[in-house]
Amino acid sequence: MAVVGSYFPGRGTLIELTFRDGQAHGEAAGLAEGVLRILAHRGITVRPETRHRIRECPYRSTLSHWLDRAFTVSQADELLDELFAVEESDR
């Protein structure tokens, strides 16, 4: 019996790749909006630069981390500050 990894019509084609990219982009956009909604619900002001950075982040793992942290930070910029601290410690 053959095992098929994907049942997407036209699998392995540009159409499938485009579909998957769109799906990933949609998931990232949903996570970003979740982060911003939690901050708004908590009454935390988000500067336009920070809002843009959150909305434009393509990494679902980073956005998931920010989503978890959005419940505990006292300022929206703490989300980004933490990311930069991790990046600098890796150098």
C-alpha cells in the first residue's frame, strides 16, 4: 500500500506551495491580532511602531511566544525587548 503525504490537488506544484504560504500567512496574522487584542483588553497602549512590528512578524513561533507573554507584560514594548535580548545573548 502506497503512503501519500498530501491529498492536495496538484500536490508538489506551485499551486500547493502558494496555498501553504497563504495558510501560514493567515495563521501568523491571526496570532498577531490575538496579541494586539489581549494587550488592548488589558488596557495596554501599543505604539504604532510596535503594532506594525507585531503585525509584520512572519514567524509563528515568535508570535505564539508573544501571545503567551501578552497576558503578563506591563508594556507592549516588553514583548520586543525580550526578543532582542535573546538575539543578543546568542551572539
